[in-house]
Amino acid sequence: MVSIFVVVLFIGSKQINKVMILLYIIILLIIIITFLYLIPGRTSELKDPQGHTLPGSIASLEEINLGGQKQWILIRGTNTRNPVMLFLHGGPGTADMTLLRRYTTELQNHFIVVSWDQRGAGKSFNAVNPPSCMNINQFISDAKELSNILCDRFNQKKIFLVGHSWGSVLGILTVQKCPDLFYAYIGMGQIINMYENEKISYEWTLEQAQKANDKRNITKLSEIGKPPYTGNWLKKFMTQRRLLGKYRGELYGSSKGAFPLYLGNLIRSTEYTIADKVNFFRGIISSVRLIQPELMKIKLDVTAPVLKVPVWLALGKHDYEAVSRLAHQYFEKLDAPVKELIWFENSAHLPHIEENEKFNDLIMNKVLTEVTQYSASAV
């Protein structure tokens, strides 16, 4: 008691009050953060206009085992008897469950839409270990295993596969390895030859900086030099991508690139916990670091000239992240039973987002119809 009295005399009662208030605030913040951290991920149910859960629908956030590792999928559809459509996200490591949930609302009326956080990404971040498993063959194996699981679960002979950016490489390689699992492949932001892609992407970004007389960014691009990058290559790669976004080569409708779009969805997400939201950023950095060197060697124009399933490519006219003209050249030479290329005139790297209505229409009224006709004729 004497010691407390001495402290009060020393710092004064007003100071004591300030210290106590600060302690209360800190304790309250700790309680709030702990509470938020413990809230599990969830996804909203699919409901009718009256607010009732749709009978026969599915809205499920699930942990599954792929390749010996726990990974996560989001499944949404108004009718579990509809065909399955699996989305392969880009990056590597750019998980997008909540983003896809928002932009596939219409598709969920026609398909069972499955979003998968690949190993090392988002909710599946912990599957980054061991790092030796972060290789393209393992991802193909995971995609094949997941496709088989979905076929068995929903009593389907095949599923539809959609790949975006890095996911478009994974998509084509998976379709090439096991075509009997898929009704069709739809590629968005389609990557073909990664080495050529990066050279053209860099040159275009530098050209835009020069046209804008943006001396600061001209200097930055000149300092990192042309790809393939050496030394601190990850920092150089990220710098080029950030400037690419500034000149609308990633998201045509924004000079800030796609990052604010992903960030906004991440903040509002119910599918991702606090830990998942932190791991979202960790997953991008670690996945790019581990997979990009192997990805730089990809030449689908050489290794995958033939696909035994119908193919649709949805290409943004202004895409300089996955250079669309390389995908166009690949398409011209591609041997597939059915193939079609659709240009999205007001899009860059994310046509399914920037021109969402057109993309949904393509899937529902073109892909689904023509695959049905093709399947009937192939019997």
C-alpha cells in the first residue's frame, strides 16, 4: 500500500487514470482480436427470394486431403444435379474463393461451382510444406485427384475445368494428362510461353512509361532490366507487375491494378479467417518464389499442341500480364475437337471480372450448349 501511495504521489492521479485507460484499451483490443481470430470461415447459404434455403442446393466450405495435404474447396450451386465446374486460380498463390463466389453467382444456377485454394495458397497455405512438393507435377496430381473426387461425389462422368493465369497452365497440363475427366477446358488470361510472355510484358510496360514520360518508372524498369531476372529476381518481378498494373495491362478499368480488387474482397470475406487473410499474402510470396522458376520454362506451344477436349479461350484484348497475342498464336495452331477464341474488348487480365456478364453468357449459352451437342455426337 505504501509503495502504491508513493507511485501515485510520483506520477499523479491523472497520469494513473491515463495509464489505466490505455491498459483497458489494450486489453479490449486483445479480446477483440482473439475473438475475431477464433471465428471460423463460413459461406452463406443459397436462398430463394423469400429467404429460405434452396432445396437441393449446396453451399459448403470444406477441408479435403489432396496429395497427402489438407487443402480447402468452396462448393456452391443451386442444384446438386447440375454439372460441376472447377476453377483453378492464378498467381501462383493468388487464392480467390470470395472473389469467385461474388462473380459466379449466375453460374451457380447452372453448375456446381467449385473454387479450390491450391496448396500453399489462402486457406491451403500450410500445404506449402514440404517446399519440395511445390512443383508443377504435384499440382497436376492434386488437380486430377480433386477432379476424381468431384466426379464421384456428384455422380458425374466428367467435369468442366476453368483455368486463370497460372491456373491456365495447370489447366491445360491437367487436361492433356487426363482428358477423360473433362467435358471442356476454358482458359482465361491464358499463359503459353512464359519466357516470351515476360519479355513482351516488360517491353510493353517500359514503352507505356516512355509514352507517359514517366521518368521515375522508366528509371525503375531500366534498373531491373529485361527478364529473365537475376539476383533479387522476386523483387524485380513484383516491381514490373506493379507498374504493369499502373498502365492498365492487368485490370483495364483501373490504373491501380487488380490488387485493390482482391484486397477489398479479402477484407469482406467470410470464407477466410483472420489467419487465412494473413496467409493470403504469405501464400503469394512463397508460391511465386517456389514455382516461378519452373513456370519460366513452360512452353505449351511446344508441349501441348493437341488437346482431346473442346477448348474455349476467353482473352482480354489489353492483357499484357499473360500476353494475349501469344495465346492467340497458340490457338491458331491448336488441334482440338472443338475450339473457339473469344475476345473481351474492354478487359485485360481478368475478363471474367471486368466483363462478367459476357463471360457468364459465354459459359451458359455457348460452352454448355456446344459441349452437350459435342458429347451427343461423340456417342
